[in-house]
Amino acid sequence: MSKRDQDVRFIKMLMRNFGIVTNVAQLCRVTRFENKDHSKVDVQPLARTQSGNKRGLLINVHVGRLLRDELKIGDVVVVTFIDRSTENWDGSNRDYYLASDRTHSVNDAFVIEVY
């Protein structure tokens, strides 16, 4: 195998692995409200893993103000993953300090739409 073919193979493998670990958005089902104002919910991702298992429940997922009164248990929602850690964000419009350098983590999920 030529050096060029090895490089191409490496780049393809890198791109495939990068796509696997970068969370962008998922379809999920609302399973529980975390608080009375519905600003946080637990959701179950609908897409199964490659091996056919259910994915882990996402807990304490932020819900935007306009969707809070619309959500019901069992609704299908689009969940996106914020570029940076939201761990220190208090839900206000104030700046906040990053708690970690994580990016596109399932820990920073946000409901953006109800299907």
C-alpha cells in the first residue's frame, strides 16, 4: 500500500471516529419532568446503538421558555448539544465561566423543538 493510500485511509478513519464522538442532535422521547416549571426534562434517545441497545437516558435537559407549556410526557423532541459546557450557566442572560473544556457533550443537551 502506498503512503498516499495509507494517508487517505487514516483520514477516513479519523473522520469516521470524529463523527461518532461529536454529538449534534438526536430525536428523543420525554420521559419525566425534573421540576414544576418544566425547564428541565429527562429524555430517552430513540435511535438505538449499533448493537441494538437503547442509549442512555439524558437527564436534566434544558427546555427553552417557549416550549415549556407545550411539552407532555411521551412527546418526541429534537435535542441539540451546546458547543460548550453549560454546567455553570444559571439560565440567565449573565456571562458564565466554563466548568470544563468539553464540547458537544450529552451533558449539555437542550430541547429545541417538539415534533
